[in-house]
Amino acid sequence: MSNHDKAITNTSASPYVKLKSINFGDCKWTSGFWSEKVETAQEKMLPYMGDLLCGDIGHGLNNFKIAAGEKEGEHKGFYWHDGDFFKFMEAKTYIYALSKDESILNELDEYIALIGRAQEEDGYIHTHVQITEGVDRFENRKYHEMYNFGHLFIAASVHNRLTGKNNFLDIAVKQADLLHAYFMPDTKHYQRFGFNQTQIMGLVELYRTVKDEKYLRLAEKFINRRGTYEIKHDSTTEGYPIGDMVQERTPLRESEEAVGHAVLALYYYAGAADVYAETGEKALIDALDKLWENVTDKKMYVTGAVGQAHYGASTSLDMIEEGFIDAYMMPNMTAYNETCANLCNAMFSHRMMGIKEESRYADIIELVLFNSGLSGISLEGKDYFYSNPLRMVNNTRNYDAHADVTESPVRQPYLECFCCPPNLVRTICKSSGWAYNLSENGVAVVLFGGNNLETTMIDGSSLKLSQDTDYPWKGIVKITVDECKDSAFDIKVRIPKWAVGSTLKVNGEDAGVDVNPGTFATITRTWKAGDTIVLDMPMEVTLLEGHDRIEEVRNQLAIKRGPIVYCMETPDLPENTGILDVYLQGNTSFEAVHKPDFLGGVTVVETEVLLRQGKTDDMYQRVTKPVFNSHKTQLVPYYSWSNRGQAEMTVFMPVVW
Ligand SMILES: [Zn+2]
């Protein structure tokens, strides 16, 4: 039997998961893009974030100190700040697992001891509710108790798996038992508490860690409750929109459309996928299939981002915030695209890939990682975007218009609403755990990047592979079998959907298998040490247009090369040129040029654009034949924008053929 119970999501014993997660640490990035990102995470992102969260700028640690009675003061930060701190701890745990740096373990132990002292006798731990006078437990779902608990359960499960220690897990179990006592009975007051439902994923992960089925049943209960009550405000819902905003209008099993807050929706779907992985309930996966299709084929940006609007309405006319609106309604400049939502899109897809054993889900994981996920942090690793629009034009939005400003024209060194930064950093830290999965008699190559894999297959035999590539800048990936069993097994190589015309060779000869974009190419043979697989993906600069129904991009193009989406940014234009003046020439050349010393080392796309002259500020104006000046310039990877000062930027540009 499989011994992969040290995975990020431990699917080793999940009966309805075909592609099992590898133990975290079995794969390590060794060179190239993700190796450098993880190094930056370890050396810059996490120390900087630690200074924020453990000092007086962020309030993560202070809140626990106050709750433990070891410091005077009020709760600061948003309701979900404990959850942010747990995500930070989870990220640290991954770096510990990769580096075995004992000082990280000791630091985590100190945090855990403090959290333990802050935890109440019966298991309750939520610093805002504990510290704030006049606020009771489970009084209003907006306090995000479920969210914080969920991140506690996940972080503690990961900590237990990767350190072998029980100190954090004990705290989580105590809290989960309390949650079970409150929420398992059918009480009216508690039926609507699913708000930002990380607890569903967390409970399933806890079930996988301690093998107590009551956590799985409770996770299922949170799904089953949705849509079983009248949608009107009561004392537990005041302060936030109700209905579709929190996916409570339609029972999940009847849902066909992604609605409401994008983070709330995708954490919920990811949790439901975790429940399906254990129960195999058909109605659940049928609904998740429809929802995944709806998200990725009707409501997703070309960058993999989701959540089109800050404020809007669902098709049932429920008010929504930070979330999904109508299909194909894809504003660029006002797109919300919270970093967390984009990352959740990858988390949901990762779970679906395991369940379905299909490569198309991994295409979404990769799209998010390289584009709308990574755009959430600066190259230096110290500044954050919460919102990730596809176009930024100066002086068109009033960024101070809302009390909780989450849209900003440049990345910020601290976000009062701090959910995204630790979510992104933990994702970078754990990315090597997503690089491979294990099939029944084989291994699936999911992500490309220089790495070593040292794992055991599901039958227990030893497997060592290494990957050598300059991906995403170059399309050649060389995989070497370093050690394997004597009998035949599968190596499944993901052929990205964009990688049309790819070839696959084994030991220099055609692999003799179907190489279809958007699928795993499965090579079954008796492998031996020294065997090589070479995947060659043509890295052509590609022009993309949107579906005809996306009004916002009619007659506009985006540029993509491999998994990387490009954008035009004003530092690459003549002074005083606005981003809206730029037109692409559809029939000119687009040349990829690698610049190792630019923006941390990127491949840019050089081309000659047209700059529109003579437009006025009138809302409507008479036009004859427009006048253009031509300008030779470059496009940069979307994730790398806003690293050269405040700038205008656009992904889509009008085209002249
Ligand atoms: Zn967030």
C-alpha cells in the first residue's frame, strides 16, 4: 500500500482519488524558475512577512499574546487574521521540510506554545472573539471563525506530517472537537455558519491525519446544510450580503453556476472535492464538474484569475462582493481577481486532477502559478497585490473610495487585509509538492522545472527521476530515470493544452504514444536507470482572442508564450504615452528574447506596436481614419509588471491587421 501520508493533501488512502499526492519533500526544485522562487520565499518573503506578522505592523502574534493574557491591548487586524498567521506557519513548515533548518522548527514551537496558551479550556481559539468585549462565539458568521479554524486544521495537519510532532495538531483536534459539539447537531442558530468555508478542507485533512470519521461527517454536514433554509437576514448574517454571495441559495448538488464571492466559492468547491475524494458521492462530483467547467470556461480571465467584480449581483440578483458575475462579463480594468481567489482556482483544480486523472486541470494550476498567482507579489518578495486586474490606467479609479482598500495602483508593503500574502507565499513554498502525482502503476509529471524526485511508487518500489529544463522560457524538458523497479510502469507526461506540435522521445527515439495537447501522454515500458524522456514543446509567441461574447475584449488580443501571459507596460512606451493608445499589429513579427538581467531574468516579447494619435477626452468623438505612429518595444510577463515604479499596464490590446 501507498505510504504517502506526508503529502500536502494526504490522498494516500482516499478511495476516489486516482492520482495520489506525493509526500512533500520527495520532490525538490533544483534549478530554474521555481527553485529561484522558493529560494526567494525562504530568504526574503518569509523573513519579511515574519517581521510584519510578529511585530506591530501586522498583528498576528500580538493578538495571540493578548488572548493568552500576556500582553495588554485590543484585537487588531481583520477578523481572519489568525488564519493569516496559520498560513504563514504552514509556509514555514514547508521550508523546514525542505531545509531541515532546526531554527524554523524552534520558532514554530514558540508560536504553537503561545497559541496553546491562548486557546480556551474547551478548545476555542479565535482571538478576535476572545479579546473583543461584547462579542460572543458563533454569534455572526462574518467573524470568520470557520475560516480561521480551517487554516488551523490544515496548517496543523501539515505540521504533524512534516515534523512528526503533535503539539500543533493537539490544538487543532481540541478546536475541531468543539466545532463538532456545536455544529453536528441540527440547531437552527448554527445552520448558516458556512461563510468562508476553509473548515471543510481543514476537517477532511484532519480526518486524513487522525483517522477519526466524525471530522469527515462534519465536513459533509457543512455542505449538506447549504440551501436548506430561507434566505433572509438573521442575527448570524448581519454585516455581509446573503444568498449567492455565500453559496447558500442553491444546494451544492444542484449548483450549475459559480456564484458569489470567488474565494468563498472556490474554498467551498475545493472542500467538497475533498469530501468526494473520501465518499465518492456521484451527485457531488457531478455538481463539481459543472462548477469547474463554469468557472474555467465562462468566468475565468486569460491569466487564470477569477472574481470579475468588487461589487455586483448574481444572476439571482443577490448582491455580491469580490466575486463572480455573469458568464463572459470580463472587465479588465475593474477586474477584482483577488490573489486568494486565483490560488483557490488552482487548489480546486489540483483536487479535481487527482480525482479525474486528467491533465486539463493541471493546465489551470500552471496558468495560475505563472500568472495571476505570482502577480500578487513583487520580484523582491516584499510588496503585495490583493487585486490583480488585467489593465491599469492611472487616474481612472479612486483607490481611496472604500474603507477597506484592496485595489491599489502599485503593490503595497503591507495589506491590512492580509489573507493573500501568506496564501501566495505558502503556495510558492509548497509548489514542488504539486510537481508530480502517483498513478496506480506509475507517476505523472504535472509541473515542469528543474527538480529531483525521490519517492516510492504506490506499490512501494523506489523511484528516482530528475528533470532538467529552462522552462517556462524554453520548451524542452528532459526527464531522466535515475532509479526504478524492474517491471513495467507508466510515466505520464503532461502535454499542456497550448503545446500544439509537441514531440516526445524516449532515449532519442519517438516515444510511440499519442501526444495530444491537454492530456497526459502515457509511456508504458520497462524502464531502467539512465533512460531519458525528452518533451519538446514549441514555444511560439501566440496571439489570443476572447470568445465573441466577451464584449470587453472584442477586436483585442492578448499575447502568450508557453504558460506565460504577457502585458504591455508604460515603462516600455515613449514618455507621456497612455496604455490605451497602444494597438497591436496582428501581422507583424513577435520575437521572444531572453533577458537574464531584466526583471529577475525573463523572456520578453519584442514587437512593433502602433500608438494612436490625436484622441480627445470627449466621451464620444467623431472619427475618420486614425493616425498611428509605430514604435518598437517589448512586452513583459504579466506577473512581473509593476516592478519598475507606478505604471499603466494592459494584457489585452486592440489589434490592427
Ligand atoms: Zn486574499
